[in-house]
Amino acid sequence: MVSIVIPAHNEEKVIGRCLAALVGTTGTDDAQVIVVANGCIDGTADRARLFPDVEVLEMPTANKAAALNLGDEHAVGFPRFYVDADVELAIGAICGVASVLERDEVLVAAPGMAVDLTGCPWSVRAFYEFWGRLPYAMSGHIGGAYGMSETGRSRFDSFPDAIADDLFVRSLFTPAEVAIVQDHCFTVHAPKTLRSLVNVRSRVLAGNLQLRHRQPGCLPPFGSRPFRSVVTRPRLWPEAAVYTSVYAAGRIRAKWKLRYGDVHAWERDETARTAVEP
């Protein structure tokens, strides 16, 4: 049986959507599902308890790394999956990725990522269209939902107190030890405004910079720079311009956040979080 750890901070609006995809209304015999409600002041835990066979843990502090570690303490199965509360991932995809992790050479694996762009303006769609062409996005993206074999999980003791847990995990493995299973996908819901997109990217970039400062040299190679592939393809230039602008704005905000702000303040995207009944 696989174990799935879902850290959730004030995710009352979307935890039902996440769990409905994983366990439905009747539960599942294929997985141990653990929701770790951390620092919640809403009904996240109560909504999660509406789903059969879901274990709900609560902790007073809002801290994703601590929530992941608490979930690990209660998890018993492998492969071990870590899934964000605002994504949609079917149990069939979990099983498909788990089968890949049965190979001795694969220690960490993730389903492909599908981006729901419903209701998004052109600028947001253009950003994700270009992002999806990056070598990292196509063959190395670990984030939102990923799993590790027991051997892979033994690479480290606990998740560090850092906001880029996915990048930390990715940095521990060589490209040969990582598999992206494109036959199975999870869905993320894109921000509905350009401003929200910049906020989301600044959070990601702040986490990357924080990890680089704490563990110099640990970041994995992500392949060639994307602009090499667009210089001779003029139709991609508008998308490249949007991507570059969002990246630059996000990086500026990320550096400010690391120097003057609260790096652990979670700049979440509320535009993609609409109330979903379980």
C-alpha cells in the first residue's frame, strides 16, 4: 500500500476537490491518505474528515515542512507520495507512478503536470505555454505531486525548514534516478490574473534562492536555456516576452522578500481557489 501525505494550510475551499479525486466518496483500499492541517483557522480538517479512510492530523503552526515531517511519522507505506492540497490527482495516476518506482533505478517519480487555464487571460496562458516548453518542465519537473521509493526516501532524514521542499528533493537525485510519467497527469489551476501569477512565481523563486543560499551547489541542472529554441521561431517571441517579464518581476520580489520580508509568509493564489463541495 502506498502512503500519500497532503500538507494543508487553510485549504477549506479546495481540499474537497483534492480528496474527491484521490479517494472519491467511498474511500480507497489502494492508499493510506494523510491530511496534515497545519495552522488552519478554517474548516480544512473538518472537510477532510468527511472523506472515508482519510487520516487527519492537526498541528497549530503553519509550516509546510513540519507538516510533511509529521505526515511522514504516521505514514507506513511505500512508495511515499507528497501532494499539494490545491491540485487534482486521481488514485489511478498514483498507482501508475508507483509502478514506475518499482524499478530499481528510479528513486523519485512524478506524474506529468496539466495546467487548467480556464478563465485565464492571454498573458497567463502565454506564460504557461512557454513554461511548458522548458527542458525542466518536460523532463525534470518535481513539484505539486511526487513520490519516492523507500530507497529514495532514505536519502534524507527529514524535510528542511525551507519553502522549496520539491526543489530540495529534486536536488538529491541524478537525472537517471528521476522519472516523469507523462502517461499520468495531475492538474493545477493557474492564477486568474497576471498579478497573482507574479506573486506565485515570486514565492517559487524565493524558495529557490533560499535553498541556494543554504545549500550552495545543490540545485540540479535543468537543461539548456529555453531561449536557444525560440530565437529562430518568431511565433514564440510574444510568449517568451511574457515569460521573461514575469520571471524578472518575480525574481525582484523574491530577492526583496529574502532580504526584508518574511520568507515563510505564504503568498498563495486565491484567484484559483473557489469553494468546492466535497
